[in-house]
Amino acid sequence: MEPLIQLTVLTAATVLAAGSAIALNWIFLCTAFRLMRPAGASSSKAAAASYRPSVRSELVQGTRASAQQFVLHR
């Protein structure tokens, strides 16, 4: 009878540990995704719809010039 009780306790402890590990892993994953969001992002949908990251125009112009040169030399 005692080995059956020990097996039951071991199984219960294993299930509890596995559940705790999954829950903690899920919490860490959600926290990581929240930390990776841009600083200007908000949780409300209205603010998220109006959020637009700033574009550096010199990069856009340089990319456009590179693409034109590539097409000309092709």
C-alpha cells in the first residue's frame, strides 16, 4: 500500500511541477512580447491604428537612387 501512495504523491508532484513550469513559461513569453513592442505602441486599438513609425527620408531617397542605378546598369 505504501508504494502506491508514494507513486501517487510522485505523480501529483510531477503534474504540479509541469503545470507550474508551463504557466511560468507562458508568463515570460507574454512579458517578452510586451517588452518587444515599440515604445509608442499602446494597448488601445484607436491609438494603435494612428501609430506610424517615423521614416528617415534620406534612407528612402538613397534606396530609390540605388534601385534606379540598378535598373540603368542591368
